[in-house]
Amino acid sequence: MTGITRAIELTPEHSLERIADLAALAETEGFDAAFSSSHYFNRDPFVALSRMADATDELRLGPGVVNPYDSHPVSLAGRAATIDEVSGGRGLFGIGPGDRSTLANLGIEHDRPLRRVLESFDVARKLWAGETVTHEGTFIARDASLNLEPREIPVYVGAQGPHMIRMSAKHADGALINAAHPADLEWAAEQVEIGLAERPDEYGEFEALAFASVSVAADADEAREAARPPVAFIAGGAAEPVLERHGIDREAASAVSEALERGELGEAFGHVTPEMIDAFCVAGTTDEVAERFAAISEHVDGIVVGSPLGPDLEDAVVRAGEALDRVYSGH
């Protein structure tokens, strides 16, 4: 296993030069891994990862996360293998079901997501092992193979719901649990245990990582203000049990969701309440974020510092690294 405790999400909404520089800074600050998020409206995550590989020496690198709908799973396996090759064996493969509404914008049906994800990384593992694969399930591949040397790449499943979390614990190398609050991660840890009870011994160890939205800065108000955009998207799509767990008014969440659907982003961000920020983001000063990280770490094996990072990206990488160091180094 990779033994990831400190990871970071670098979103290629910025220039690839800046993303590479941020990856180099993250490595200097003690991060173990960096994930490049995948959205059709941003720069290509695998191109970004290639630049990140050139800028770093030890940082583990992978998409966080791709979905097996807008790209064929065999194609994704080949791209992940390419990153593993150019990075000298530092590749990771983050895969998840994708966002239903985003896929709908592309006219793509989001059918049988759990089965699609499982079949996708199962086929990818066979391809990475050098096998020629024929598969007919949620997708079709006939006599598919990769023109690369065999390799092993850890698979991390992006998960939020109970069935995806359990499946990842049973079959994958790790889970990227989309949550930032200790209560949500305590619940997720229970789902992980259910999946691990059915995990074959030969699959080895499993890592559960909190993929948490984080916003850290010297000024807590500035950090919380920067958290509004990602929190809006999280709150707008949150399931009813999650809203109930945090005492968030359904009408308030609906106001966010409806504004997002109309494309009124400024209005949606304005509807974000303090309670939503508390529930769906780790936001505040370095001390406050370190305290929240410590509570999160009780339920997971590691933390992925997710977007927005903070109002100043470079400063946020340093502060987040310091906060993680306090948790995992006992300082």
C-alpha cells in the first residue's frame, strides 16, 4: 500500500505551470500524494499530472477522480498507466461515479454507477497486469490491451453513499470519502467496516481517506468566504439524511440548489449559510483547521485537502501542510 496520510487536490482550473509549482510546494511541505480533479470544463487532469510528475520526485500522483462515463474505462486505464510510467511508478488511480447533473449536461446517462465503477477498475487492473481483456457488462471491450509494461497501480474510489463506500472497502485499495465533518466520517467508517468484513484476504490493506473541502488562511473570515463556492455545490446536492445530520434547513439547501440549476452562481453562493460551511468544509485559521483535522483523523487513515484550499493557494498549501503535520507528527 501507499501509506497516504497527507494528500492534496490540485484543480486544473489554473494554468498547468501553476499547478506544477503547487505540486512541488506540496511535496516540500510534506504531502504524500496529489490528486488532479477531473471536470470537462477545466484543463485535462492527465496532462496536469504529467506536468506535476516533472516538477516532483516522490509525490504520488493520480486523478481525483475520473468517471467511467465521459471517457471509456479502457482509455482511462491507459492514461493512468502513462502517468505511472512518466512518474517512475508513482501513479494512483482515483475513479468514481461522477456527478449526475454534470454528465446530464453532456447528454450522458448515469446508469448503474456502482457496477460501472467496479467493472472499470477491475478491467483496468487486468490491463495493467498485461492481460488482453474482453468484457461485456456496463461497457464493452473486445480484445483490449495496453502497449505498456505491466504495472500495479493503487485504486482509490471516490465515494459518498453507503453502497459505494462498502464496495470500495471490499474491492479497492482505498476510498476517497467525500466528507469534511467528523460526524459524516464516523458514519462512513461504519460503512467501511461493513465492506471490510467481506474483503478477501489477498486484496491486502485498505486506506480510507477523507476527501475534504478545505479553506485555510490567516484570517478566519476570509477563509470561510472563500469556502462559499464549493460548499454551495456540496449543499445543493446533499442527500436528506446528511442535511438532517447537520440540522440544515431543507428550504435553505433548496434555495442553493435551485440557483445553481438556473446558473445563478452568485445567488447560490449568497444562499450558503454558516451552518453549511461548518458541515461541508474545514474552514478557518491554521489552528482551527488543525483542530478539525484531528477530529477527522479519528475516523480515517488520512486526509485529502480538497478545494478551494484557501483565498491564497500558495499560502493555503503551507498552512494546510502545517495543520496536517500537527495531527500526524503529534506536534
